[in-house]
Amino acid sequence: MATATGGDVMVRMLQEFRELQEESKEQFTRTETALRTVHMKCRVLFRKAQRMADRVHVLSEQVSAFSQQVSAFSQQVSAFDEEMNEFRDNMGELTTHVSTLTQEVYGIKTAQTRMFGQMGRMVHHLADAQSSDRKRIDVLEERMDDPGEN
């Protein structure tokens, strides 16, 4: 009775462990996909910001050619150009941070995979040890049940 229960528990633990591994892999895949999507969207925004800054810069050069009546407008456009450059720089930093986050998540996934591998080996080793102990118990029980040996 003890063998069946212990073996059943080990089988159930191994099955649950495998299910946890699969869930972990699926969750990592979803997270990695989401991070890639965010990263790509940030890159698109960054490119659009660069194009906008380039357009504003060209406009700023054209406006500076106008007369003094337009000088106030030209100063506003220049200030806007500076803000766009800051925005573009901030978008570049954001892209860098998202990329770093993606690398860290990959590192976490790698460590988690190694951890699950070690846990799997430990559980298998435990199952082997339990099986070996069960065989010894069976041999002892047979010796005790044998009337000629008692």
C-alpha cells in the first residue's frame, strides 16, 4: 500500500512539474512576443519622430528666410524643433530600455529553464532512490515472511 501511494505521489509530482514547465514556456513565449511588439512599436514611433524632427528642421530653415514680420513665428518653430529633438532623444532612450528589458527577460527565462532542469533531475533522482528503497523493503519483507529464516 505504501509503495503504490508513494509511487503515485511521485508520478503526480512529475506530471505537475511537467505541466508547470509547459505553462512556464508558454508564458515566456507570450511575454517575449509582447515585448517584441512593444519594441517594434517604439522603433516605429522613434522613426516617425525622426521624420517629424527632420521636417520641422527644414521648415525652420525656410521660415528663417522670411522677413522680420515672421521672426516671432520662426522662434516658435525653433523652440518646437528643440522639443522634437528632445522627444526623439527620449524615444531613443526608451527603445534602449525596452531592449535591455528584453535581454533581462531572456536571462530570466534561461535561468528558469536551468532551474527546472535541475529540479527535474532531482525529482528523477528522488524517484530512483525511492524505487531502490522499495526494492530493499520488499526483500526484507520476503525474508521476514519466510518461516525458515526467522
